[in-house]
Amino acid sequence: MPDIAKLLWPKSVAVVGASSDTRILRGRVFEIIRGHPFAGEIYPVSRSAAEVQGVKAYPSIEALPQPADLAVLIVPAEFVPAELERCGRAGVKAAVILSSGFAEAGEAGTRMQREIAATARRYDMAVEGPNTEGFANIAASLCANFSPAMDQSAGPLTPKRPLGRGEISIISQSGGLGFAFFDRARPRQLPFRYVVTTGNEAALETSDFIDYMLDEGGTDVFLLLIEAVKTPEKFKRVAEKALKAGKPLIVRKIGQTEPGRRAVASHTAVLAGSQAAYRAVFDRYGLIEGRDFDEMLDIASGFLACGDRMPLGNRVGICTSSGGAGVWMADACAAAGLDVPMLDDETRATIDAHLPAYATSQNPVDSTAQGVQKLGYARFAQLVARSPLVDGVIVVITARRSAFLEADLPKLKELARESSKPVFMWTYTLPAERTIEILNEAGYPLFTDALGCARTLRAMAEYWVLRERLLRPLETATHAPGRAKAAALLAQSGGVLCEYRARPLLAAYGIGADNAGTLARSAEDAVAAAQAIGRPVALKVQSDDIAHKTEAGAVALNVSGANAVRAAYDQVLASAKRHAPAARIAGVLVQPMAAPGREIILGVNRDPTWGLMLMVGLGGVLVEALGDVALAPVPLDHAAARGLIARLKGAPLLGGYRGSPPADIEALADIMAALSQFAADHAEDIAAIDLNPVIVRAKGEGVSVVDALIVKRDAEPAERRGAAE
Amino acid sequence: MPDIAKLLWPKSVAVVGASSDTRILRGRVFEIIRGHPFAGEIYPVSRSAAEVQGVKAYPSIEALPQPADLAVLIVPAEFVPAELERCGRAGVKAAVILSSGFAEAGEAGTRMQREIAATARRYDMAVEGPNTEGFANIAASLCANFSPAMDQSAGPLTPKRPLGRGEISIISQSGGLGFAFFDRARPRQLPFRYVVTTGNEAALETSDFIDYMLDEGGTDVFLLLIEAVKTPEKFKRVAEKALKAGKPLIVRKIGQTEPGRRAVASHTAVLAGSQAAYRAVFDRYGLIEGRDFDEMLDIASGFLACGDRMPLGNRVGICTSSGGAGVWMADACAAAGLDVPMLDDETRATIDAHLPAYATSQNPVDSTAQGVQKLGYARFAQLVARSPLVDGVIVVITARRSAFLEADLPKLKELARESSKPVFMWTYTLPAERTIEILNEAGYPLFTDALGCARTLRAMAEYWVLRERLLRPLETATHAPGRAKAAALLAQSGGVLCEYRARPLLAAYGIGADNAGTLARSAEDAVAAAQAIGRPVALKVQSDDIAHKTEAGAVALNVSGANAVRAAYDQVLASAKRHAPAARIAGVLVQPMAAPGREIILGVNRDPTWGLMLMVGLGGVLVEALGDVALAPVPLDHAAARGLIARLKGAPLLGGYRGSPPADIEALADIMAALSQFAADHAEDIAAIDLNPVIVRAKGEGVSVVDALIVKRDAEPAERRGAAE
């Protein structure tokens, strides 16, 4: 692994391709680097100019008076591989490749990108890019990029009065968006450590930078902008490492929609993967998804300002002096899933003593303009924070004038020291710069978006609960004999395993043993099997070539009596042959009818990026019309399975709904955990599993797997298509 | 109706209660008024001071050298009624009551508020408030308010280079939020006409101000912030007037959630009403709902900049030079319901000629930084706008530097003149002030939020379609004899009409005639009725005291044969008596079983603000677990009913779903229109109607009403509760 410190903390920098023309990117890069007080040497390298922007230039990287630590390459793509090779030979240990025209630009570019990766490996160089906008190391005042947001004219790199005691780093595949985070954060005076934009990730990828920064320790909160994760296993590993370290990863994955994915593909030449699978992985590792720049910055500033002062629950007290703004914030809290409870009588009595008669202490606590003028924001917040019914406080302020807060500053600082609960500020007018400085100094995050403020409090409340839950080792355990048996059966099977062949594999994991059934190869077989079962049965044609038996008319339900069984046998067989004359038919499965209950769909599918994901959904219209399903990477344990079920929109239907008894969620979670373990144990071989439907009965009465299908990874595409028909 | 012009355009203003202490509100108001170049006279009125802030003061409103047009009252609540009376006597024609402590503060306050209203009526005075923050007339430089956003120090009232040719007005019940819109719009340099905050609306309400401004004509776009509409009929009338005038009303209703509603009630002492009903009314009159300040300002600036240049559809072309930002915008467009189609080959070829090889013209069209540098934003947008496959263009820019746009200005102006399609700008970095001025001058709205940009384009595309549809007169027609018959039956009935009594009323409107059934008073009656029907029947106990027959076990389905009918008759009767021993039982309804189909729930309910609303939902889990219903005010016609059905999340289930035939949506829409007409014709008498379920069969096969219940408005509360049990 190359040393990323050489990239981010070089002592000297060479800009290969630097120009004196600051209207073009080659000139801009050099101008921006020199515009900030970076303490190291900066060498322009130019084939044609003896001097660049007044600085002596060198004809090649090898001609420098000493090897540079870092080379910034901005030459046409076709020259980059040779230039990087030259850097390696010259002992340069890190490079930023700003040039475009690689994997995003077709085959020749992809070839050149592979060459770059190989050169980086060969010389153990830390290489960022290509097709990147570069990076900034704020503490070192090093801006190796061409972002207009890093122009000297855009303002200083470090704010006058930063919020909190920690630092934020941004890692973004997109250069424009990465630096936009930094730029948009400027008015908030947030402290940043690094902005890294990774581009095509020929060598170093997002995960490598997270990993380095976690080890380095200077970053407290991460903002991530992801187009596609390149090495999923590495990403999961560093995500878990961040979670263990208690350093929140605030993330947005772009390319969520069809035109977005199309653009990602052409932009960085990677497969964007399924958004739902990304979300499932984010959930699994406690990443916090943000919807846009501002919300992500909101969440970052909440974590930064509050340090360990985390909300212990979802209950919030709102202090306001504008009735309407209090209502606005109450709506936002409810939308974010926070409770705004009526305050307790004791707290209300204490507050009422300070407020005019026409104010109200219920929550939102509306002091009116007169009331807050008397009391001050700090004292007001303090009274509300003391209520045992709230876990955090949001103070609605108008930050347009700073004078009032200025006078309140000593008390604000006192409250910040004293309160164990987070106190947030939301302003409905625009804030004056001085207001921001006062609040940063006192340690309060200031929000201008009500929903962003409420979502931040919610995300913080969830993070520590999630962290505890997610870091607990999964309570999964595979059963070695079952595993070996299933592996052997799987090895013997063809690409598609219809129900009678899938069941023994699942049974090895304790799945669906209650109604395995008997494969009948004649009508008399079927009659005998039905008699042995002794109650109404289902008959289902078994063929690896017919995945959807019901559509083929090759299923008979609720059959009883020898004659009826015999007739049903003939009928399902005839239907199957009519539907698929060439299908190889193994026989007819005779099973006891499952006792009725709620229909659930369980499945395992392979995401192109993240591998096997368990899927659960409530059968019927919820899955089919509304797509109400939940995903998680395999394996998961009983508790995680319960969590997954709870994420379904239709979950209330399982919980004892309209007088019907609660469903056997325990048994459902057990079977989900077992199925996920089966999938994880045989991940190399499995493409997909369908248990559809699974019948979940009332609590204590268990579940039945009514149908099963396994598709192996080596199934011919045609066979897979047939199975999916 | 008092003359609102006297309030908003006075020639002279008296501030009653003015003070020299500018730390308190009474001093702030006077300071703020004087801080702007209002051309009229300003008189301080003070009981105690001979001079206020250096201006000669008068001891009372009657002592002024001439009657003021407008009195601004900021004296304690208990003095306000007498002071207003004094204003009336002195010939003052308008007043702003800034004082708090009225209906929001209990009974005594409510009485004083009534007195104010009476005085306003008596003197025909235009009275704003009480409990308001006041107003601003931007053109007149009159700031009769105490908002920190209107401080002289907050900046000039009119921007240096405003966007567009029209003006925006803000009308808000909340003072803080109303002026916050103005404040937050400042960096965008948007042109405003009025900011009016209406407070408790003792006399003038939001609708009155909209009405005045529509007549006056100076306002092109309205921003509304509503806590509760006071006079629903008036609001509907002015909303329709605005729609006819093509002046968009961009609205947010606050108090959407329980704590929010609690706060509204204590804040302005009005019932907040059902959010769903408000939304239904907004939909009916083409109001555009915004989610927060910024989105509402986004939508306003879109309408303002584009004038008549409206998008004729949902298809958008995205121009970008940052790949990642293009993806971000494509995601936002998809989230807003816009299409980002692949461009046509001809357009692509034209664009490709200008771009480097590693750029892409598919859409988002990614020129790369190099490409746009050569082409310029205007020319780039022009090429995309010419594609016949797009209705509007979004240009992704970085507005941090203005120099590039400055050079492009002549071409930007040319494009604005030439293009019939709207062109929007979205910047991912923060904009420089000069960039905003350049784009305002050229006439392009600049967005910083991607979703807000996309939502604006979508809202504009919908507005003109909606406007055409909504202004078309409803195709409803009541049938006079049916109406008279239903009215007579309704007059004879008690408070709750169970099915056999509800059906004749509905039948008078052509609803549910196919399976009216026969009321049997003995088992033999029932057998005879079943024989006459000649196919399986349902038997249902009829009692106005038992609204939920199924739960009472007082329903038998699918009964055939004389013995079975007889047994079912006895059984449902016995169950009913067991369930409700005191219930008065009219008999048992014998009906043909309805042919199967999709279950729909139709209902009519009375919203406390908006009156009767028709509700439709898909029966089963969609309604019951997910609350998937749609509402509209009655009456609605066939086309509106179809629109309502389409708004259900489960609507795809009706449209020919998974191979099942499409449902008879035409017949369903017919019955919805008829039911809504019935409700509208008898609105005075009706509290609620339930048709649950209605069975909708395949296209052409019609619908059946399987159960019906009507509750009259004069039903005793106890009786109503019984019916709802």
C-alpha cells in the first residue's frame, strides 16, 4: 500500500504542464497552489516555457534540483502514462492526475488507465485520479486543484471562528461536487481538514483515503460523495472501522435514477449498481445518508458541535419567540421522526413564571418577542433542557441581528458547558456573519433549514444506538454438517433447482422442513403420498425448466380424496406439457396444504456491486404494486432480521392488526437468518433464491415455506432467463 | 368592504405608542419606519413623551394636525379597543394592530378581538392584526413593522438588479415567517411588492389581501404562508380568481402535525383543520405547495423569470461541465418527476462537433470543463434547447466566478430573447453577487438547490396544464326530480340511515341500483326474496343502531337454497341481538351477491374547515395499513374523479395489472361524480357517507355498491359515535 501521507503532506510539489495562461486549467492549477501559503517548494514543469507565472520552470520532472514528493499532472491524456513512469523513475512518491480522457472516454482511455494503475503499483506511488479535480490539505494550505472554490479570491481556507473542536474531511469522486461542499460550508465557518476528489480511481479509491484519515486521526466527521464503490469489501471494512472509531460517515450516493446512472457510466466508466443495495449496505454499517449539500453539512455541524453530548432519545423541546416559526419547526421535527411532547407541569410552571400571560409553555414553548427579550435565549433554553421529557432542545432565533446574542454570550457559554443535552439553533431569517461567529464560539450549531436541523438531531440520536447495535458481533453460526451436505447437493445440481431439489439444501439449514412433501412419479404414487399425509394436499409439477408453475396451470391446491388426487395429478402434468412441451419433468410434488396466514416473499439476489442481498416483502399488492421490500447484505442474525421486517411499510400488518392476532415474527426472523446464512455459506455458487410465498401464522404457530427455487451462479444465461420468465 | 389601499398606500402614518427606546418594540417600529425613504408624514403618538426619536410627538390620535390615513397601534392589548375607537372617530381609515394578547391569550383576549372587529366594521376601517408583525410596501418604502429583516442595516429594500419584469408579494399569517421570506430572498435580488403579515385576522384576512392585490394588478406571483383559512368560501373564490388571472399562488400550510397543530391553536387561536383537506383544496384550485422557504422562492423566481415562456412538457435537457454535478441534477430531475431523455441523433451530432472526444452528448450533456470553455454556456444551452425532445433546459454552472458569464452575457441575452423554452441555471458552488446580477439582467433564474430547480420546472409545466383543466367548468349536473326525492327522504329520516334506508336516496342519483335488495321482516320473506333473485344472496341485518354489521356477525354471504336462507335469516338476527340487545332492528336485507372484482372504499366526510370531501381508496391493506386515500372537495365531475383515482398509490392495480384485466375506471368515476353531486346538493344535511365496499369489475362490467351508510348532520353525537363504533 502506497503512503497517502506523501500525497497529502508533501514537502515539495511539481506541476507538470503548468502554464502562464491563467484562463486555462494548466495555468489555473499553478495559480491556485501559489495563491495559498503552502510552506513547501513549488516547481513548474513545462516543455516550452523557461518561466511560469514568474517562477523558473524545468523542462522535465527529472530536471528538478531535487525529486519532488508530489507531482501534479495536467498534460493531455496520451502523455500521462509516460509522464507517470518518468515520475516513478525520478523517485516521486505521489501524483495527482488532473487530466481527463481515460476510462470515461472509451477503450483507448481504459487501456491508458490500466497502464497508470500498473505504474503506480510498480513504484508504490500514491496516485489520485485520473479525471479528478485534485485535493486540498487545509492545515498545510496546499491546494493541488483547479476548483474555482479554492481561488484565493474566494476567501481564506480557514474560518475566523470555526465551530467545534474537531475537523471535517470531504472525499468525493466528483471534483466539482467535492469542492462545492467546501465552498457551501464557507458561510458557516466550519473547520475542514481535507478535500479529496478521487476521479476515476485508477489506483487510490475513496476507501483508501477514509482508511488513511482514520489512522491519522485528525478527521472527526466525514462527508462522502460516491458514484460507485470500486472495491466493496474494502469499503465495508473501512466503514466498520469508522463506526468503531465513532467517526460518522455522512454519505450521498449519486446516480440513483436511470438518467443519473447513464451519466455516471459515461462519466467515470463504472457500474453504478443498485441504489437499494447501496442503501442496505449503508444501513448495515451505520452510514448516515444526506439528501443534499446543505443537509449533509447540517449533520456534520451537529456532530462537530456536540462531541459526546448526544441526544439519548427522540424527544425535543422547542423554544421560540415567533409562534409561526415554532409551528414550522414542530412540523419539521415530526417529519424527521422526532417527538415534541407536552412538557411536564413542573417545567411549565418554572417557565410560565418568566413569560407574559399570552405566551405558552406547552411545547413548542412560545415566549413571544417580549418574553425572550426579558429572559434571553440561553436561560430560556436552559429551562426547557431541564425537563426530564426532552432529549435535546431546538431554539428558534432570528440571527439577522447579532446584538442580542452578543449580550447573551456568557450565558450561552455557561449553558454549553453545563448541559448534557444538545442545544441547536435554527434561524428563520438569514444570519449575520457576527451571529455565526458568536454561536461558533459558544459551541452551538446554527441551522437555516428547519428540516435539516430536525434531521440532524434525529441522525445523532440514532447514530449511537445504531453503533452499539451494529458493532455487536452477529449472532450467526453455521452448522458444519448442514453446510457440508448443502455444498455437496449444490455441487451435484444443474443451474436451476426447482422446489423438490431445492428443499433438501434448505432443510440442511432447518428451513421448510414442516412441509417438504413427496415427489410422485405416477398418479398412484401421488394417491399414496396424499393418503400418508392424511389431509388436503397440493400437487405441483417439478421441472427445472418451469420456474413459474402457477402461471403454467401446473399446480392443484386443496385436493383431497384418492380420485381427486389422481385427477389432479393428470391435470397438472397435462398443463405443464401444454405450457412447455420441451420441459424435462421430474414428477409431481405432493405436499400438505399449509395452514393459512400472511404471505411473505423471501428472496436472495446478487447485486452487481455488493453481492448477495436478502430481500423480504409482504406478498400481494404491497410488494407487487408498491415495491415494498427491504434488503440487507447476507448474513444477518435474528435481531437484524427483525430490524429488516420493521422497515417494511406494511410492517404494521404483522403486528396484530385490526383485531387479527400478531404474526409469528420470531419464526419469520429465524428463517430469514437461516436463509441468509445459507446464502453466505454458499455465496460463490448462488445467483438467486426465491421462497415465495412463505406463510407466517399467528404468534407461536410458526411459518411454512410453500415454494422454493434456487438458481446457481453457473446457470446458463438462457436457463436463468427461463427461470425468470 | 374597507379600502385596503388606505392601509397599504397611506399618505400619512401615526405610530400610537411610539417610544424613543429602540431596544423595545415600541421604539423599533418607529425607527424602522423612519429608516426608509417613505414620502408621507410620520407622526409619533405618545401619552408621556413630547418628542420621540427627535420628532415632535402628539398626546393622542385626535391631536394630530390632520387625520392620519393609517394608525400603527403598539400599546398594551387592554388599551387597543378604545384606541381603535378613537382612530375611527378621528377619521383614520386604516390600522395595523401590532399588539399581542388577543384571541391567542384566552377568553378576555377573544372578547377584545371581537370588539376590534366590530369597531373596524362600524368605521369601515381596513384593520390588519392584531398579533401581527405589520407590513411593508416596497415601492412606497413604507415599513410599518418591527421585523429585524426590515432594519435599515439589513440592506436596501429594492435590489440593484432584480430578476424578471414582475413583482412578488408575500402574505403570511405569521409575522416572523412572512418577513423571513423577504429576508431570505435578498441574496437572490428578487423584486417584491408587498409583505403583509395578517396575525389573528380579526378583520382583514389573507384572502382579502390576495383579492386586493389581484385587482390592483401589481403582483405577478404570490407567496402564502397559512396557519388556518378563516373564511373558506372566500379563499376558494380568490384562489379561482388568481388562477383565472394566471397569477400563481405558492403556498405552505403550517401546523401539519400534532405538535404543530397544538402550537397553531395556542398561537393564533384557530382550528388548524385537516392537512389532507387543505391539500385537496389546493389541488382543486391549482395552488402550488412548497416545502420550505427556499423551494417557494425557487418556484417564484422560475415563474417570474420565464413569464409566458412555460415548459410545454416534462422533458428536460441538462448541460453540464462537471460530470458529477450532471448526475446530481439528473437524480433531482427524476425525483421531481421530470424526464431526462437521450437526445436525438441530429442534436447530438451538432453538439459532438463542439466537444472533446471524452465528453458525452447523451443527456446529461457533459461538455467537460474544456468543452464549455470553448463553447460558452449560452451557445451550449442553445444547442440543447433546439432538440425537439426537450421542453426546457437546465444549465449546471459554477457561479463562484463571474468573469466567464460576464463574457457570455450578450449571447445569454440573445438566447433569452430567442428561445421559447425556459432555461434554468443551477450552480453547485455558491454564487458570487456579480453572477446573480448578470443572470438577473439576462433573465435567467439561478438556483442553488438542485431539487428546487427541478421541482420549479415541474411546477411550471403542470401549472398551465392544470390551469386549463381547472378553469373548465365542472361537467356536473344535478337531476332536479332525483334531488327533490332525496331531499324529501332525507328530511323524513333519523340521524343515521342504515343501508336499506340509505339506498333509495342514493338510487335517486343513479347510485347502486343494480343490487338494491329487498327488506325481509320474516324468514319466509327472505326465502321469497332469494327465490325472486334466483342466485346466491347476501343477508344483512338492518338497524340504524348497528353500523358495523360484519363485526356484529349479522351478515351471511353466498347463501342459496330455501333452507339455507331460512337458517341464515335466523342466525344473523340472533347475532345482531346478542351484539346489541337494545338495537331497533328493521329487518334483514336480502341482496344478490355482487360478482367479484376489486374492492374500493368511497366516502364523504365533513372537514371542519372545508366541508364535505369525497374520499376514495383501494380496499384492504392499502387503505387500512398505508392510509392510501385521495380527497377532493365536492362536487367533482367524471374527469376530476378520474384524476383523483390516479392519485392513489395503488392506482396501478386498477389499470390492468399483472395480466388481470383493467378495472372499469369509467364506471367508478361515474359513481364518484354522482356521489359527490348528491353530497353537494344536500351538504347542509349530511355529516358522512360510507359506500364500503364498492366492487369494481373489469372494464365494461361496471361497479356494485355492496354496503351504504349515511349519517345526517343533525345526528346526536351519541348516535354518531354509535355509528362509528
